[in-house]
Amino acid sequence: MSNLEELFLNISIGLSTPDKSFIDGNDLKRDIINHMPKLNKFVCSIHSNLDVDDLTHLPSNEDIQRTFKGLEDYQIISYIHYLPDDQIGQCHIYSQPYTMNYLYRLTNSFPSGLFKLGAFLFYRILKAGKDSRFDRMRNSPSKLFTAWMLQGLWVIITLLPTLYLNRKHFDKPLTKIDYIGWSMWLFGFLFEVIADKQKMTFKNNLNNKENFISTGLWKYSRHPNYFGEICSWLGLYISSSHMLVGYEKFIGILSPIFVTCLLSFVSGIPILERQAMKLFGTNPAYHTYRNRTPILIPFINFPRI
């Protein structure tokens, strides 16, 4: 350890002993810095939680910052937060620029939007009572188990770029690739939300009970919500691609490829297309719509699909 030149430290510690205070600069110097004479780069994010009964004798943020004397080269700062009702004190010391900033921007840029989308999908299934795509599986434990495991696999594979990013202990400046990826994610997210909202509004109109939707985004794609979802995952991969190296790039790209293949050939479009033919197959207007409208990508029609 004495020959270490670079150290990236990201830890969270819970402290409950009555004679212990927060992790501070003195701890860093005594337990880390003084044992590494060749250390020239130290990046840290240390979060310590402390059970407290009496706030009177606990250090202030100014007290913690005074312990950073001699560590100016590492640009370490702190903040303290006390929760009297829960009898918990929290101290976060970290180096500038904050090493987790990149991951935060990627994974939590639109938390309220994601919550609204999840709430909308939850409301939709509550209103419908069930997902008819699972009707044939409900009485078959093997088919239901396969569907359950496939969804779990879906989550893991689609998260591959983010999982690889979370292994990184360094940050890079933002590039055009980041903005291109985020723009594609936002485009796909809005495309999916608008398409789902248009279809829900259409189905809630009793006059449309025997009809199929062919307006709004559904005029340009028979499955615009799936197109939006594919764009979202592709955007996340693009924004993370310049942080991935070697085999990580090839494994990470499995995320949008897997989503595209699954929705196009397995669980999404094929099932819905069969259902639509069963419901509207005798309607000449549906065949006109089907022949005129691309199955997935707006304005790009594949004759055989």
C-alpha cells in the first residue's frame, strides 16, 4: 500500500459506539494518507451515519472542515445533516469534483418523469384488471415461470451499460455523445408516454369499443410506444458508450439489441399483431391501415411485416 499513487474511495459507514464521532480529515490522515507517501491522487466519497442521543457535543460542519488542514491538494469538503426526530446524524465528506456526479446525471436525470410513467402503467393495469397477453400462461406454471424469469433477465440485460458505469471509479468531461444519448432518451421517453396516453384516451371512449386506433402517433407506427422504448434504451447506451472500454462496449450494446429483438419478435409486437388480426381481421379498414402504416419505425415500412 505504501507505493500506491492513486486511490478512489467510496464507502458508507454506520457508527453506533458512544465515544465515536463522524469520519473526518483526521481519520483520513491517520488511517490512509500518512501510510501512502507516494499518493498523488485521492478521490473520495465517505458517508458516515451516527446514532445520537444528544446533539450538544456533536461537531459542526465547520469543525469537520477544520480537520482538512493539510489536505488542500485533494480539495475535500463536507456537509453535516442532523435528524433530531430519528436521533441520527449524517456526515458526507467528498472530494471535488464529486466523483459520483456522472452516474447521478445518467441514472437519475428525470426521476419525476420516470415515476409518472410507472404510475401511469400501474393505473392502466388496475383499470384493465389484467394483461391479456398472459391469458394463455396463467394456467401453465411452466409458461408463467418462463415469462417471470424472462422479465428478470430483461431487467438485467437492459441495465448492462449502467451496471458497467457503476463499476467506474473516475469521471470524464461531458461530450457530444452524452448529449446525443440523453436527447435520444428524452425523445424515446416522450414518444412512449404520448403514445400510451393517446391509446388510453382512445380506449376510454366507448364509441371506439369496436375500432382500432389510427390517429396521433399511431398514424405513423402500429406500435409507437415500443419504438419510443427502444429509443430510450439506445439513448442510454449511447450516453454511456464513451465510458465503456474493450469488451464492455460489446456487452453493453446487448441492452438495446435485446430490447429490440424481444419487443419485435417475442413478447411485444407478435402477440399484439395476432390479437389485432383476431379482433379486426374482417375489417377492410384495418387491412388498409396495416398495409399503409409501418409496424415499428415511423415512415419506414417493411413490406413483409
